[in-house]
Amino acid sequence: MTTTPRTTALLPLPTPAARALILAGGPASIASPFLAWTWTSSFPGDLTVYGYPGGLQWMTLIAGVLTTLYALASAGVPGVRRLNPGGGDAPLALTALGLFATTWFTVIAIAVTLGGLANLEPGAYVAAVAAALPLVGALALPQQAPPPTDTGGGRTAALRPLFTKPDRIPAASALAPWAQRAVITLVAFAGLGVFTFGVDTPSEEGETFIGYLIVVVFGIWALSTAGIVDRLSRLTADNRAFTLAMGFAAAIVFPFTQTNDHYANIGVNILIFGTVALGLNIVVGLAGLLDLGYVAFLGVGAYAAALVSGSEFSRFSGVQFPFWAAALTGAAASLIFGVLIGAPTLRLRGDYLAIVTLGFGEIFRIAVNNLDGESGPDITNGPNGIPAIPDLTMFGFDFGESHQIAGITLGRFANYYLLMVVIMAIVVLVYNRAADSRIGRAWVAIREDETAATAMGINGFRVKLIAFALGAALAGLAGTVSAHVTYSVVPNPYQFAGSTPPNSAFLLAAVVLGGMGTVSGPLLGAALLYLLPEKLVFLQDKSLLAFGIALVLLMRFRPEGIIANRRQQLEFHETGQLDVPDRGLEPGPGAHTTKAGA
């Protein structure tokens, strides 16, 4: 006997009235940014102009467009139904909530910053009312009630279907190979546009960056709930090589979109810390070893490169290696330190290993602080570090000079950014080859159950030592570039925790937040955790508190990280909660992806 699913709604409005509110509020929200929201340009973004959006008005415009599109898709309008392959009204509710949140945040911020509601122009009131209408309408739409086994009741239970994916996402239609690659190209450069907007937001315009985060979070959440992200994941899994190529192509284009070299500096630092986080992902995500002193390997590589790069303050001031030799020196020094530290400590497990690695990180910082010729040998100049590290020169190309390429001026940081893109490509290649190899499968086996892996013939100590050494070498390679980008190397940044990166807590949070065991996860985590303190100045002194809160929320609602590894997604959720194998998750090490229906 089949029963028709019960439907509930959070607000007692007829369905036609609810849809009318949504279809009225969406277009009104799109029109409201073309009105003035305040009379003074003192608020960031200059919201005083009629006929053209500015600052946070762009966020309301984008959220309004998304809400209107999903309202039309929910109403069954031909041509837009493909935006919601999973069906249901959850994407509409999420886009409406994002529209409401960013618009009302802007209105409240104007009133608080400028000192009262008197500073609001009529356009702000129009935007506030228009943004509220779709949210009211979405909450009034009938939703499928939770199954009888669900012990939750009332309006809380009725709210759950709004934010739950359908049990099954229909398979994507077969696309021609050229069409698949066209979609991947479009998504890659759309991602570049979203990232560029966030990076280009001035640090003094924290309100604009918060609105940007609101729209991005709710927009991606809505696309994920609609099933679009799952379809794209399957598409990229079927075209893995092309996806990587387009990702790096979009990364190369980034400095050509910048008119301020400061933003290229943000980009190169994100790539440096993303590279280090990817190395830590080998240790933590693949081998399951909790390393709390990993930033020390970045410091070893930076100091090794600084000593042989021709600085007049170096202990070996007469020595100046070419970059390839300095990079190999930094990577080799970190690898050697990784072996020296790992050999006596990797027989420990769990918390004991974490404590030892934390001690190593502190010992490194204290040691280089004392190698000043007074407390110890004169090698690192102690607290003064090694300044005046000269810029790189490769094949006659001086990275410290500006260059014209296709009529576009690339500054110093843009040059180093492009160098880091090349190094990142090498690191990703090494990571993928190692993770898909026999040793990579051994790392996963050790992470899952070291006792069982050892019983099956895996040499646990040797396997863990290889992971430790390889992760250290990748961190040292990034450290060689970091030393040249910053002109100097000092001991203070290489600590467990601090208000600014790099530090071990930052790197570990990037891996956990982004998604352990994946390639793109640590890169996304590093980008988020670097941009947030950079753009939200008031968070700099409270960054650890913010990271802690973010990790607690992540462990509660998405313990596998933002970008999930298939294996860990299954570990963190009970059977039946996920639609496997068609969830389009990033495949784990050793996993072989197949086309749908194969």
C-alpha cells in the first residue's frame, strides 16, 4: 500500500499566493540596485548612484537573478527547469534566504555605519521589502514532510526538507565530448570571476566582502541542493585531465585581470600556502598522521634557500645558487629534516605523535632564533633573520621587474604568482601520482587501521616515513619561493598558532576545512583562511576563535570537509543517507571512476 507524502508549510499561505510573492519579489530585487540606497558616498561601494549598481548592490542583483531563475524553474517554466534536475523547492528557499540575508545586511550596515535610518534612500526600503517577499513565499510553499520514523515534529521538522537533497538526482543527459569540455571551460572561468571579485574587494570594504560571502555560500549551497554540483562533479570526473588543464589555465589568466599588484600578492601567498597545505594533506589526509609542527618544514626550506640565494646577510654571502638549485636545496633540506624527525618519532601513534610534532615545530623556531652567534653558532642571524634576499632571475627574466605581456603590465608579485602556478602544477602531479600508486593505497590502509595493514604485510613505519618525508619536501619547495617573495626570512611566523599565516594551526585547518584526501580541498581551504583575515580586518586578532567556530560547525554539519572524498564521505555518514555511487564526489586515492551507466 502506497501513501501520498504529507506536505507541510512553515507559513499558512495558499500556494498560488506564495508563488506570486516570489515572482514579484525576485524581479523587484533585480531592479532595486539601480536605485540609490543612501545619500552619501561614505558607505563603501558608493550606493548613491541611480541607474547603475555599486558595491553590495551587485550582491543583491546576483542573488535576485538566482532567486528569479529558481522561481521560474520551480513553477515548471520550460527552458529553466534544467537548473533544478533534482526537483523540489529547496534551491529556491536557499537562494531566497541568501537574497534576504545580503540585502538586509546591507540596509542594517548602512544605518549602523552612517548613524541611523535617516541615511537610507527610498531604494533601500524598496530592496528590503522586495528581498523579504521571496523568502516569505518560499517558506509558504508546501514541502514533503519527514518520514514517520523521524522523531522531530512541528515546524522544525517541516523546515528540514528545504535544506535536504533529493534522494536521487537524475542522471545527466549525454553530452558530446566538445559540449562537456565547453561546460567545464565555462565553469572554470566562472570560478575565476568569482574568485577575482573576492580578491579585488578592498580590505577597508569589509561589508562588501561579507555580502560577497553570503551570496557565494547560499548560491553554491542552492546549486548543490539542486543537483547541479553533482552533475558537474561527474562531468569533471569523466574529463579529469581536461579539468585540471582548464583549472590551471584559469589560474594563469588571474594576474592578467589585475590592475593592482597587491592583489597578485594575495594570489601568490594563497598558492604558497595551498602548496604547503597539499603537502600536509599527504601526511594527514592520506596517511592519517596528525602533524602539529608542519610549518617548520616550510621554514627549513625558506632558510635553506635564503642561505644560498646571495643575500649579503647570509652566513654564506658569497654563494648564489640559480633558482632551480636553490629550490632543490630547500626541498632536500626539508626532506632530510623530515626523515631525521620522523625516524625516531613515527613509531608513536595518535596523540603522542601529535605532541612530538608540536614540540618539533617549537624547537625549530627557538633554534633558528638562537643561531645568532651569541646563544649559538652564527647561521640564521637570530631574531633579525636573513633580509635582502635578491629577486630571482631565470633565463634573463628578472622577477623583480615589471614586464609587458600582450599590452598588460605584470608586476613583481604577478611574476612570482605565475612561477607558483608552475610549481603548483608539479606538486599536484606528484600528489596525484603518489596517491594513485601502490604506496598511496598503503597510506590509506595505514590511516584506516594500522594494525590490520601491518598484518597484511605493509611495513607501517617505512610507509609513514615516506609520507612524512614527501610532505616535508613539498613544504620546503614552497618555502624557497616564499623566501624570495617576502625578501626576508625571520623566525616569528613559523609557530603553531598566530594571528596571520603561515602557522601550523592555519595549515591544519585548511586541510580539514577544505576536505582531507582531495586535491582541491586544501587549496580551497587555504584560499578561504587566507582571504578572511586579509579582507575582514576585525578578524585578525580573533582569527583562531573564528577558525575554531568554523571547525566546530563543519564537524557538526559536514565532517568530510567542503570538497568531499568519496571514501571519507561514506565513513562519516550512515548507510542510506547518501546516494552512492552517483554522488559525483571527488574519488579517493586508488579509486577508478567510470562513466555513468558503465
